[in-house]
Amino acid sequence: MMEIFRILDEMELLLKGSKKLPFTGGKSLVEANRFLDRVDRIRAILPEELESARQLLSEKDRIVNEAFSEANQYIEQYRSEAARMVDDSEITRNAMSVAEEIIAKGERVSEQIRRDAEEYADGVLGHIEYVLRKGLDTVVQGRDQIRIQAEDEVR
């Protein structure tokens, strides 16, 4: 990811350091080969970034599945605990109350784990989306500038 930013910085410096053409409203002359070389390097790196995003999605799924599994274990454990306490006496009524509290706590813990896992995954994916969009915007701008310069040279 950092490599893409470094290449984008190089492209920005290449554009900023290019010679300005007089009487063109600030248009610049850029060495197309150098600029296109950087575009090719970004294209080579993007599949790696996309694979990283796929791995993060897979990791998110694993975390969510673990959270569901852990939550179900809590619930099952507390239900089993409640079943063992069944009796017709005062102890039974107290046990049922405690069991309901334990089950409610297990369900709250389960929901919190699930929310945390989803928030983490959403944050990571949001960051990757931002990075990829920024990179794509820069590539589109670069291509537009090259196209405009090519059209100006034809005129």
C-alpha cells in the first residue's frame, strides 16, 4: 500500500517539475514514458492490494464465525448449567433466575463480539477502499492530463 503512495508521489513530482508551456494556461510538458512507467508499476501493485483486501475479508469472516461459535458455546454452556439446576424448590426458582441472567449475559457478550468484529472489518475495508479510490483518482487525472497534452500537441 505504501508503495502505491510512493509511486503516486513520484507522479505528482513529475507533473509539478515538468516544464510549463507558454500561452497554454498552465499546461505542462511531461515525459510520457516516465509517467506511463509509474502507471504500469501501480497496475503491477494493485493485484497485491486486492489480494490483501480479499484476505482481510476472509479474516473478517473468520472472526465473525469465531464470534458466533463462541457466543453459541456461551449460550449452550449456560443452558446446560441451568438444566442441571432444575428442581422444584426455592433453589430451582433462584437457579432459573440466575440461569436467565447468565443466558442474557451470554447473548449480550455474543452481540458485542459480533458488533466489534463487524466494526473492525468495516474499518479495514473502508481504509482499503479509500486508498484504492485515491490511487484510481490519481491515475485517472494523470491519464486525462496526458490525453489533453497529446491533443494540444496535435493542434
